Amino acid sequence: MDMMGELRRTHYNIEVRDETVGSEVTVAGFVARVRDLGNLIFCDLRDYSGILQLSFNDTTNAEVFAKAKSLSSESTVMAKGIVYERSSKNDEIPTGHIELFVTDLRILSISELTPFEIRDESNVRDELALRYRYLDIRRRPLTEALVARHNIVKRVRDFFDAHNFIEVETPMLVRSTPEGARDYIVPSRVHPGKVFALPQSPQLFKQLLMLSGIDRYFQIVRCFRDEDLRADRQPEFSQIDVEMAFCDVEDILNLNEEFIKTIFKEILNYDIELPLMRMTYAEAISNYGSDKPDTRFDLKLHDLSQILKNTSFEVFAGAIAGGGSVRAINAKGLADKISRRDIDSLVEFAKSYGAKGLAYSRYLESSSSSSFEKFLSESELEEIRKECGISLGDTLFLVADTNNEVVFNVLGALRLELAGRYGLIDSERFDLLWVTQFPLFEYSTEDERYYAVHHPFTAPMDEDLDILETHPLQVRAKAYDMVVNGTELGGGSIRISNPELQRRMFSMLSFTDEEMNEQFGFLIEAYRYGAPPHGGIAYGLDRLVMIMLKKKSIREVIAFPKVQSAADLMTSAPSVPSDKQLQELYMTFNLKQEE
């Protein structure tokens, strides 16, 4: 192996362009590929910025040519030479019109045979790729994703700095509080028997910063939640956390519309039209069956309950009489694409979301078919066709249940399934909207108590204050989510700044005075010293990057992600603590032995 000697990198690969032809440059990186044609050798050199072709021929110094002959994939090298225009150009890469004719080559480190071939389009098993994540990151899609993430974060900071926000760090070791997901806890050595929690969010601290007079705060912050994982969820994740004082809902929505427009324009050169569409939670659920609707395609829900409330068909009548509803989706123009076999699979799909069944009608000129029309009167059918805008070529799907939540869940999932199966989504579009006025409370029949839909500090709508105790499930919150292409990108609310209203809220959540003071006494006390109205929002940074780069999972935009079991395959974390560590923390493990 050669030492660097007097060689010093002068350019990254991406900087070696047409304008450097004739110049002497020095580059460094990994050997991506070698093509040995005898008296002619080509080497693709990879650094984080891209690929550059190195060339060697029979005029190359003999010692340098011999080194080129010995090059192996993924070894690290430095190369000095003269930039030439390539005779055979490659328009697929930015440096595809030039190459570096090497005059000095240093092999700095020789790589062993890698566990998998490092190529841009990888079909390596996830487990293997994550075990050797440092090799996986060498692939251009992952490297480019991390560079794009850096650029997004930089512009986030630039935007909020330009709008008088101050970035303030908040603690990573905090008190465990209820009302959220499970905490990750950290035992304290100096406080035997006590633990810290890793923060699920900086919620309490950013509210305290508003009471501290900071006025406008933001932070790129790490958060931790011990919950089951999925494509857009990790046990540790990053938020763009924002809070501002002396504001109302409109102030926050307007500022954040400008923010998201700026980020999309500067990173993707994509123009988002403002103002964003807005719909209430009730409208979103009623029309799309979801509080994060994908509006890139139609397929809205239709409520047929009024039409069918007096029907003689017991399945529909019973659902409505039991407090539920009958609702439908018109898969417009898809009758000739949806086969009988497809319908059977869609019925099973609906059942997997809790439906007892899925009624349907296919409206074809020659062979229309229906699972329910024979049970309804002609006047009922005519009203249904009118309500749903039925014409030849359409397929109607109906769900009936005494529980409206089931109806919305099934049809909300079904419209996404239909759109995916039959290509109804324009993947080039970004549809952004606000969903507002979420319910303040949800009721747990298992625990026989109310929970906050967002968190206990969310302010109710002023118009609903009088029914806070009498009709809590009808109370709307000053809460809002930004949704893009059917994914919640961020959410927030106006906070309660009135101590008495906060006590009413805690009381509705079944907190005793003792519990309130034990869990949140410091916050309640702080409010006694003057609290400005304030509110904020938190974006999932990982989700934002994932969506903007059109990735399928946030694991594709995180350097070292966990797997679904929340384990790190590369470092074998979590690990078993030593006896000494347990003794210092006054801990013992009482694990049940598997039989």
C-alpha cells in the first residue's frame, strides 16, 4: 500500500467537469469498477459526489500501469492526472464527457471481497445491507439521499433564521410523562431507583421557552418512542420543531405554507400553489375516510344512509338503525378492468380492515352484475345512482356497519387500494393540504376515560368551551396537520395558555390534583408568571426527506436505521449490560425463561 506522500486532493469528482479539460487534478475515493482491456485500463472512481473515469494506456508510466492492473473493487486510492475529453461519452452521469488520464496512482487501502456487490440498483437482502450499512451507503442512491437531507436541513435553518426564529437545544434526559407512546428510560446511577426518559418530543420545553420570552423557537431535534415500527417509523427520529408566541392558527398556517413552498422550490424546483387547500377533520373523514387524505385522485365517499334509512334490506337498514351508516365509492370507468376475481380479492381486503362484507355493482352495457341491487327498490337504486354519479363503465362498492369508524377505515383503505391497483395516482404530483379542527378527545372503553387526541396542552376551539365537560367528544381542537400525498408530514396546535382551562383539561383526562402537580407541576407553576398565547408545529424530518425524494421508507434517508425489532444489526444493539453496570445502576433483570 502507498502512503499519500505529497498528494493532496484538489477536486471532488463532481468538480472535474468540461471546464477543467487540460488541467492537472488530484482525486480520491473508492474503486467502483475496473475494466482491463490489456493495454487499456479504465477505472470508475467513486467519491460521495459521484463517479469519475480514470484511464491508463500504453503511454502510462510502467509503475503506475502495474498498480492499475492490481486494482480491486472498493479499495481506496488517490489519483493525479490530466483531464481529457472522452472519446466515448456517457450522458448518464455528470462527469460522463471527461476522464482523468492518470500520471500518479496511490493505493491507500486494499479491500477484501465485500459481502455483496456495491451497485446503484441493489437487490441485496435488507438484513445483509443493514449489517454492512457502511458499505450500503457507498451506493449512489443512499449517498445522494444523505446529501439531499443535508441540503434540506440547511434550508430549514436558513428559512427560520430569516423569520426571526432562534434555534434552542432542549434536554435529552427528561422526566417520563404519560399520555404518549412508551418512553425509553435511562436509569440514574446518582439517583438510585430513579430513571430519566428520552424525550418523545420537546413539547413541554418549547412551551416553557415561550413563557421565557424567546418568542420564536425552532430546533432540529432527536426524538425517541418505544413503539412498533413500520415504513415511516423508527424508534429514534428527527423533527423540525417550531413554536411561536403571540399567534393564532392563521399565523402558523400562513408561515408554514411559505416554509414548505420555499423548501420544495429550492430543493426540487417544484412550485406549490398557495394557499394550500384546507379541510376540517370532519370533511376529511366524510369525503375520504381518512384524516390524512390522498387528494391526487378522486374516489370520494358517498353517504347513502338517508337514501336507505327506510329500506327493507335488513343488512343496510340494521347498520343505519344501529347508529352506523351505509357509504359507497364509485370506481369510475373501471368496470371493464375489475374482474370477478378482482372483486373477490377486494372483498377479502375489506374484511381485513374489519368489514363484514363488501357489496358491489358493475355497470357494463352487456353484463352488469350486482350483489345487492335485487334487494332494493327501483327508487332507492335511482337515488343511489344519482348521488354517486353512476354511468356505464363504473363499479360501485358499498360498506355498511353499525360502527362508522369501521365504515371509514374500510372505504379509506379501499380507495387507496383501488388507486394503487389501477394506476389512478399521478406520481409526479405533490398534493399538500391542511386538515384542521381535530377532535380534542377520544374515549377508551377499555380504560373508561378520555384521552387527548394530540396532547393535554392542545387548546379547544373557543366556540366549544361551553361543552367541554358536557359533550367532550363534540369538542374540536385548535389543531392542524399538514398532509402531503396521503402522509401526515407535520402537526401541531395552539396551546392552552390559561391555567384554569388547563386544569379543566387535566380534569377531563382524569388527572387528580396530586397527579397534575406530580407530572406537570413545573409547567402549571410557570403559567402563574405570565403566559403569552402560543402554538407550533412539528414536522417529521425523515418523512419530509422521504416524500421529497420519492422513497418508500424513511430507512432510505437515514444513515444508520434500526430494523423492525428496533435493533441495530450493524453494531448488535441493544446489548446485554455487564454485571458491573447493573450494580452501579442498582438494577436487576428478572427475565422469564422460555419453556
